[in-house]
Amino acid sequence: MPELPDVSVFKDYFDKTTFKKKIERVEVFEKRILKGTSEKELNKSLKGNFFKKSDRYGKHLFAEIGPDVGLDIHFGMTGDLEHIDDLSKIPPYTRLLFVFQNGEGLAFEDQRKFGHISLVHNFDELISQNNLGIDALNITAEEFLEIIHAKKGKIKSILMNQSLISGIGNLYADEILFQAGIHPKSKGNQIPEDIMKKLFSTMNKVLKTAIKYVAKTDDFPPDFLINHRKENEDCPGSCGKIDIIKINGRTTYFCDACQELY
């Protein structure tokens, strides 16, 4: 599933492939990805206009069209963007297509159809409508500690709760906890303050590293868990074997020897 680093990459790609290109029309091939809007309403707002700027918040991409209208693009589990030079060759899982007057296009692809696109008035409305917590790369250490220590639940579930901290999903929650040496079943309110501070700095390090490597996990540092997500494989810390458990229904990879339970 695209998480904060992936959407950061999508933002850069969106900017490079759409800015200064007048929108001729929007074609919708799968109506279920539209949330609270219609193909007709999209065309009314976008046709003849330009994308002015974009912002990322958590797992969402905001594309501004004008002072009081923009798009909320959420990538679901399999969402992606692809620039098209030849409109006769549309990618097979294209659910929505922005067509520009210069003959180019931008496809929103989504094989499993869990993503969505909606019209919003502004960036703040995107945040409020989706009930998003503080962005994981904008949250302060004090805010982070306050949120975690107020919760009795498992730390992995807390990190993935988008209404508390926005942007972290299953993959990066595992990585952050592995790098911080914290067992994913640890209770938020039982983690010592010094360990919490380490978790906060680790979260920033992991997310920024992923962005640096353009979310291409094969290029990540060798001590990252992300390329060792197989049961009984040696953990990259060379202190144990990778184990798999379920936390709130999510497959969780960790090393019991490296990660302490609090």
C-alpha cells in the first residue's frame, strides 16, 4: 500500500507531468473511485484549468486547481500515476484519466480499486473530511509522546492509526519499530520516555531515508528490515530470526531478539 514516502514520490511525479498543462477533460473509467463527486462535476471544475500546485499530507495528495477548489487523491492499496504521451495506449488498470490540451495525459491506475479521488475546497478540508491526525513528518516530539503515552493499545496499531498520526502504514510501521528496537505488541503507555524519544527520531529517519531512495525498497540500506520480510530469515541486525504475527489483522514482521516488549 502506498504510504507517506510513496506519496511524496507521487507528488514529485505529479508536479513534473502536469504543471502548466491546460486540462482538456477528465475521463472516468471506474465510478467507484469517485468520492462525493461525479465525472460531470470533475469536468466542470477542471476543464480549461491548470493544476497550480500540490501538497502531500499523510497518504493523501492534494492538487490545487484554484483558490477554492482542488483534488484529494488517495492511492488506496495499489494506486499509482503514469504519464502518457500516446492516448491510444492507456495502462490496463487506468481508473481515471486527465487529458491535457497538448495531447498528453496522466492516468490514475488502481488495480484493486481501493483508492479514491474527490473534490475539496482546500487543503484543510481534505484533512478534516478524512479525519487525519498530524502528518508523521510534521509532528513534534512533544506531540508524538503525548499521543503515544495516552494510548493503551499496541504501539504498531497506534502508529498506523491515521486519525492520530497520518502517513504510516503496515510496511513502515514494522520498519520503524525494528529500527527502534521496540516489539510491535508493546503498549503505548508503557514505553519509557527515553525509548519514546528514540522511536520519534527513528520514525523521521526511516521515512526520510525512504524518500531519499525514492521509495525503491531494493535500494534501502542493508540493515533495514524491509528486504528481509520472510519468516525465519536472519534479521539484518544479526541477532535473531524474523518472526511473523498478526496485529489487528495485519501481518507483522519483527525480530524477537532485537525488539523489546514493554
